[in-house]
Amino acid sequence: MRMFKQYLPKLVAKHVSRLFSGRLYIDGRGGYEFYNGLLKLPVKAEQRHFKTVKEVNMEIRRLKEAA
């Protein structure tokens, strides 16, 4: 499990795309799981979770397009 002290979408996206599956925690945002190279919503998702997942997954797609 990787713990991020700060929410930086590009850094989180790089981590998720490299490891492909696992868990991570972002201070102030909560815990997340990622599978198949994309961040997944938590079971009891709140508005901040939806926003975070959307931003990180957009960054992952940008990384894949650039490669």
C-alpha cells in the first residue's frame, strides 16, 4: 500500500499505471484500490472520491496516449 502525503494527480497516475493493481491512500482524500491500471471507486464513495477517481484516470489516459 502506497501512502501519498499530498494529492498530485500526475504522481498518483504514474504509480497506478506502473503497478497495475493494488491499494493506495491519499491524505485528505481516503483509501483507493486500483485494478487493471485504473483507479476504482471505494464502496461508500463521496463526492471527493468521484472527483479524485475522474482526475487520476484522465491523467492515466494522457500518459498512455503520450507513450
